[in-house]
Amino acid sequence: MMPTETQIVLHKVVSVNPATGQVLREFESATEEDVSTVVARARAAQPAWNEIGVQRRISLLRNFQRLLHARKSDVARVITTEAGKPLVEALLTEVMVVLDAARFCVDNVYAFLREQPVPHGNLAMKAKTGRIERQPYGVVGIISPWNYPFSIPATETLAALAVGNTVVLKPSEFTSLAGLELASLLYAAGVPKDVFQVIVGDGVTGAALIHADIDKLTFTGSVATGKRIAQAAAARLLPVLLELGGKDPMLVLEDADVDIASSGAVWGAFVNAGQACLSIERCYVHRSLYPQFLAACVEKTKKLRIGDGLDPHTDVGPLIHERQLRNVEVHVEDALSHGARALTGGTRLSELGPNFYAPTVLSGVTQDMRVMREETFGPLLPIMSFDSDDEAIRLANDSDYGLGASVWTRDRARGEALARRIQAGTVMVNDAVSCFGISEALHGGVKASGLGRTHGHFGLEEMVRVKYVDSDLLPGVKKSWWYGYGQEFTRQMEGVIDLMFAPRLGQRLRGALRSAGVHARKGRF
Ligand code: NAD
């Protein structure tokens, strides 16, 4: 019998090829005790990792980048075999993204960690000099999903390690091999074993990591799990970064190029079989283009080649497992029962393997259907029409989610103006999904799509504690605001406040006179 995800029992997780159902490897899940041992090792290793300095860490990241480049095809094969996506997507959206994330860290982390002077604007504080220091949290826990099983944990890991944290990663139970691949590359690059560790397991192991002695958690996954994690983290005030689900809208304005926008829609909805957090999950098209746009999407969808991701001709691979497939079916059944039409697709493709679903274009959908409100995370492209920009924005924002969005138009300025009105962490004009590959661009959501940001400068900021250090330039002088309060001091302070903030010049000058002598005031004790 072919094993499936439902065979994950007690303390075992099984890595399965979703295209064939073949078992790739079985693992014992890490227990709570294992997790605390691993975290203790990470904590013990952290001071030395921080002390080797940023230059040394950068050189290890360079090694990692060199090795990943050399092993790019092997790593892509592991990802495709375990997660199902076409090999070329494993190269582009996983390997290349990580190579570039390493480049970003190598180029930026030294300057990022430099102390940053803080000039003072407050006159009363001029005799002080301040700076911001960025210090690693200590031990960062990372819990990641299966849909980008290499690029998500790797980009977060590189940022965490570069600034001096040690990392404990719990990859998805469906993609443990990709997590272990990351470990083997980092070790081969020279990163010490206790500086980066992988704990294999399911949600129980993930929950144990939250309760272990970590200093920060980066979680990527569903909203439901994210809420559970936020509650557990709140109980111990553990800082958490939450990268959660999305329901990204695509707005096609009446001046869009139908050929370009329909190709973008088909790719943005079906890349990784629709299992991307930034997938186009709902499409709104200006009524004047609706018939042509639908026809173009259907024609292009019918041409897609569905199959095993290892076949270089495959455009769309399998879904990850039966539960995901069932979710897609439920959304399609709901839409069809409420009057939508599947213009192409709408069925399983069981003849290809256990987890294949035909890329599906739905027309006649309405905003209240599940397919327009809940994250599908599968190969569906539901398309609706609108009449005005205001209506398009209202529909786009009428969602619990706010991860990404896209606007399609020949007028870039108009697209950017609408982008400002969309409630989302990222908005692309005339493309979708691909901003995940821009290392400098931040990634993250608003509303139920999460808290905090990964990638780029903001991603580095999430991996440090910021500290303000202040030095007094007159250390031999007692400060005028220290104890010894009285009527005269109160009068002088009113004068200082008037001097600094009074709206009229005369009032300021009078304030200066009243404050006279405050600089010479010494605390009584
Ligand atoms: P999931 O929430 O089921 O699992 C994610 C991870 O959390 C897994 O490693 C899992 O083992 C672990 N986990 C489960 N229960 C846990 C618990 N109680 N405590 C701690 N850890 C626990 O999500 P998934 O199915 O793996 O991934 C798909 C979801 O991830 C989608 O909703 C997708 O939109 C989202 N996602 C978001 C982003 C983003 O950047 N915003 C990126 C990729 C995926």
C-alpha cells in the first residue's frame, strides 16, 4: 500500500514523493527532551559564534553560497522529489532565491551591524552622545512549511546566523529532507554543528520548540497554527515573527494588455500548483475585458502540462498531499453549487498519481463564496468582474488576509496609485509572486497574514535586539534635573520648555531669561 500523510503516527514522520506516493525516508520525531537538549547546545554555542565576528561569518556564508551553486541541481532534485514542484521552479524559486539571499547578507550585514549614531534634537540633552547597537537575540527557533521547504527556512537562517544567532530549525514534517539538505550545506561550508541544528518532527515537536529555551521564534505556516503559536508565545513573552496565509487579489484594469495579464494570471495562480503564499487566489477583471480575459486564461490553462516535476516538460506538479487536494475540491464544490462554472479543470487527475488536480479556471464566482474568502492553496483561478477602480479596491480589501496583491495596467503611475490603497504587505504592478525573489524587498503581511517581516533590511532587523547606549559628555557634573526640586527649579524648567517649544519668538526669549542659571544648578545631593 502507498503510504500517505495519514500514516504519520505517534513519533514518526514520513517523507513521501507526492508525485508517486513513494516513501523517501522515515524519521523518528524529536521528543520534547530532544528539543531541549538541542536548544541547550545552541545556547552554549552562541557566544563563540557571535565572537568570531561578522567578517568570519560572512566568509562562511560565501562558502555556503559557493557550495550551493556547485550542488544546485542535486538540491533542486531533492526539493522536487519531496515537494513535487517542477525542477525548474526548484531552481528558480528555491535555489536561486537562497543564493541571492546569501549575496544580500554578504553585501549588507557588516554595515547593518555597525553602531549607528543617534544625534539628539532635544536641547536639554545636547551634552550626551548616543548610538544604537544591534545584538543577536541568542537562539532563534525557525518553524517552516512544506511549500518552499528550502528557500523559506534558508533565507531566515542566513539572516539569523549572519548577525550572530544560533538557529534551531523545525522543518515541515512533509519536507524534512529539504531541511536536512540545508544543514549539510551549512556544515560543509564550515558552520559548526551546534550553531545550526535541525529537529525533525510534526506539530508536537514544533510546540516543544516554542516551550524550549529559545529567544525568538520565526514561524511560517497557516493562520490557524500561527494563532496557536502566538498564544503559546504570549504566555512566556517570546518574540514571534508570523508569516501566515494569503488570499492575494489580482486587479486587471481596463487598460491592461489582455495577453500579458492572462499569462501572468495563469502563472501566478498555478506556479507550485497554486501552493505559494503569494499565489493569485482571486482575480478581478474590468467588465470591458472580462470575456476576452476569461477566454485567454482558459486557452492558456488548457496548454499546461501536468505531471511529475522531475520531467523537464512539466509545468504543474502534484499537490503535497490528500488533505490539500481535498481542500481544493471542497472550494470547487462550494463554488459550483452556488452557480460558478469550471471553464477548464475542476477534477482530480488520478491517472497521473495520488495528488494531482487539474488547473482550474472558475467563472461566475461571487465575493461570498469560499473560493473568494478562504485560502485555497491549490491550482484554482476564480475570476470575477468589476466596473470601477473604487469597486476593485473595495473587493481587494474585503478580505481577512493581506499578504500580497497585484495590479495590471499599461499606466504604471495609475497602478502604483491603486497599490497604495490596497491593504497588503506587498503589491506588485504588472507581475505577481516574483517579489519573493528580490532579496532587498521585505516580505510579510497585514491583517491575518501575519506580524513582522522577513527578507532584506527588515528581515535582518527581526533577528536582532536593538539597544540604545548613551554616554554623558560631562561626567564630572551633577545633572540639573537630579533631586533638589523646589520653586526656583520649577520656574527655570518652565523657562526651558518655553525656550524650546513656545510658538512665538518673544515667549521663547522670556523663557530663556527664566531658565537662566539652570545650567549652573547643582543637585543638592
Ligand atoms: P501549517 O501551519 O500546517 O504548518 C507549518 C509548520 O508548523 C509545520 O512545520 C508544522 O509541523 C508546524 N506546526 C503545526 N502545528 C504546530 C504547533 N501547534 N506548534 C508549533 N508548530 C506547529 O502550515 P503548512 O500547511 O505547512 O503550510 C501552508 C501554509 O503556510 C499556508 O497557509 C501558506 O499560506 C502559509 N505560508 C505562508 C508564507 C508567508 O511567507 N507568509 C510562506 C509559505 C507558506
